[in-house]
Amino acid sequence: MKRYRFFSLIVLLCCTSVACNDFLTEYSHDQAYVQSYSDLDELIIGSGYMKCAGTYDYTYYSTAKETYYPYVHFMADETEVRNTGTYDYNGESFLKMFYGFYTWQKDVDKDHEGTVGWTENQDWINLYKHINITNIILSQIDNQTIQTENDQENVNRIKGEAHFLRGAYYFVLANLYGKPYSPTSAKTDLAVPIKLTENIEDKVYTRATVEKTYEQVLEDLVTAEKYLKGQSRKSVTRAGHTATCLLLSRVYLYMQNYTEALKWAKACLEEQGSLTDLNDYQGTTFLTQTNPEVVFTMGGNFVGTGLSVGSGAFTVSNDLMQWYTEDDLRKQVFFDSPKEGVYPYKKASKKSGSRDISDNFILRTAEAYLNLAEAAACLGNEYTTEALDAYNTIRERRLANYTEDRSLTGKDLVEAIRLERRLELCFEGHRWFDLRRYMVNELYPQEKTLTNQFVLFKYDYGIYDYVISLQRTFELPPHDNAWVLPIPQTELESNYGMPDNPRNERDSK
């Protein structure tokens, strides 16, 4: 058996909904070969994009190997433990699984008793596997025979999709395992290793800086934009030009390059600018592939299982819900409020393992408006009108009887836009990353101490009901080391000398 080291990922493709395994085999120990660009097209569909876990893979009975960084929903301030009402054993199992992430422990993969919960290196492995697929595609695509103009268009599209995905995955990895982008320290802060070749290399890898990682992200996305420009979009589950523009605006916003963030947000909205007016909304599930706001989505929906009466563990936090005013229609459209807790059933499907829409990697026009608004507001008075236009465009379609607010400027405007971003993009994988970048923002820094409770129950035979048996409170202050995930131990062992992201043991208050 070949020894696998970091990135040493031989492409062994299992049967999926797309039969990729028929044409890609291991060759000369570390090479892959294909017969046509159509093979590469099938490969990128089957193994390049984030996968959707099966119906039961999202539950607490499984580590859900095809679920992507679901813990970001629990590390920030969008959720809290439901500590009243009917006890649910499954919910307790679910809570224990994410204990290390939810309470920002040194060992994120352990529960409160030291038992393994969520697999620590799962996302590292999955994302780098996808990256290696894109590396293979990009190494092989120019070797394919091109006979017609249509052939060339398809080759360009496949190149564009591969560059988009590679850039997207490095962006996610950098924001999970690297510090937030700070213009003053990005040159020295560490992010993740970068590998751009398809070869299996017996070497020790080092971590690139945050700056170098973002440079690679931008290089891939700018290249993707060139190849995808003018291409017709196949579906919202395939990367296209509009999605690339929107992701570029997000990346530049994280980098505090507001001129470029504004430019690419506008480019996105020029191609797709629809917003659903909730004043006229009659649907039952807001985020679906047919929603005209959705630009791109990949991966599945974990929130449907993670926050539900059935799981019994988490509910939408009061910290979030308190900011929705009575005339905010999102309260009814995004959330359901049964007897115990509040749940985002209506924003995304509550069906376990839903394949329709992602709750972690979704691009939609509402984000483009918010990126535009924030970037314009940060560019100063000359752009205040543009910022207010975008801000009010969102709000007039989300609130009943809304009257435009043109009075906001400067810091007040930026803070209003950030709040709107929180309310609009909740449970779409933004909040944890947004809180990180706000801390290092040079113009308008914003810091917050997070507080999470861990609660367990036991049965009281005296009252014939469950009562709280353990209740602990944990805090994460600004700039704490736990705002960055630790490098998986398996990678540290395979790459001797690779520095970890230090974390301290965290006790309850």
C-alpha cells in the first residue's frame, strides 16, 4: 500500500452520480490520463465540486464525511443551546459531537469527556482532495484535441470552473486555518500550504503566508473570470462568470481593498441583480435553486438537521433574533417558531441531507448588494450615495412599509450595513468569517466577545422529567488564538516542523 503524506492523494474515484471512475486511472505512479475534455468535464462534476451528503449522513449518527465545516454555524453567535423544554437524547449526542468547536477548545475533535467527536482533519482532507482534482484537470486540459469552436468554448469553461474552485477552496482553507487578512500582518501571518501540481510528491510541506494564499486565490479567480466571461451558465450548481465576480468582491472585501470589492460587486449585479420582494412572497422555503437571487451553490444543507426540534440541541440565538424588528419580514420568511426554540426551517430546507441548496457555500445577489454597500461606505463620502442606494435596496424588499434612510454616513453607515449583512446572510456560512475580519478592519474595527453555554440533562425520577445536570459557560474574547482552527494533528505529524496554530485549554466561567 502506498504511503499517503500531505497532499499525496492518488485519484481513486468511486462511483458517483457521474461515472467518473470509468476513465481516470492511476498512471506511472503519480499521473492521471484522460481521453477527451468531456472526461475532464465529468471529473469536475463528480469530484471537483463539494459533494452533497446522503440523507442520513447529516445526522448525529455519522461524522458525515461529505459535510463541509458545519461547525461554523456553532462557533459564532447565530446559535445557542436549547436549555429548556423536552430533553432529546439525539440532540445531546449532536451537542457532544461539536463540543470542541462550540466551546473553542484546544482539541476541537473531543467532547467534554475527551471522547472523539467530529473528525478534526475532515475538512482539510476533503478540500485538498478537491484542490488536487482541479490540479489534475488544469494539467491535462491543454492536452485535449480541439477541433471546433465549440470544443474551445468547452475547454475554456472547464478551465474557468477549475480555477474558480481552486481559488474558492484556498479561500475557505485560509479563513478556517489562517488568521483573518490584515494588511499590516498578512506578510507574516500563516495560512495553509499551497500545492498547484497534480503530482504525488514525497516532500514536507510548509504553510504559506496569508498574503501568499490570498494572492493565489486572486490569481485563480481572475483567471476564472477571463475564461468564463461570455460563457452561458449551465446551472446554479456550476461556477459561471457571475459567481466569479461575486466571489472576487467577497475576497477583496476581506482584504479591505474596497475599490476592487466595489468593482466586482457591480459586475455581478450587472449580470444578475434580482432580489425577492418579501412583501409579495408566498413561498414556504426561501432558498431554493429556483430563487432568482441564487447565483451559485455547492454542497448540501446541514442546518436543516443541526437546528431542529428533532435534534434537540441548538436553536437560533436570541443574540441574533433580537435584531429583527417587528416590521422585518425575514422573521416570518426565514424562521419557524414552534413551542421550543426558533429554527431556520424556512430559509433552507429542513429535510436532512437536502441537496437543493448549500448553507456554507452559496453566492446570491443579496450578498453582492451588501458587498457593494460596505465597500462604498468604506471608500468615503464620495461613495456614500452608492452605499445608501444598495443598503436601501435590500431593506425596502425585506421590511414592510419601509421608508428610505438617507441620513447614515461614515461609521454609522458601515455598522448599519454590517448589521444588515448579519440579518440577511445568517446561516449561510458568513458570520464566523465576518466577525474575524471585523476585528482587524483598519477603518472601523469591531470586536465582540462570544459566549456559549454547554448544557446536559438527566432524568429526575422524583418529578418524572429531565432536568439540567451540567451547565457550563465559555467565552471567546477578541483576538484569542481560538479564532483560528488548529492544524490537524495528522498533518503536523506528516510534515515535521510545520507550525500549528496555538490554542490554550479553555475552562468554563
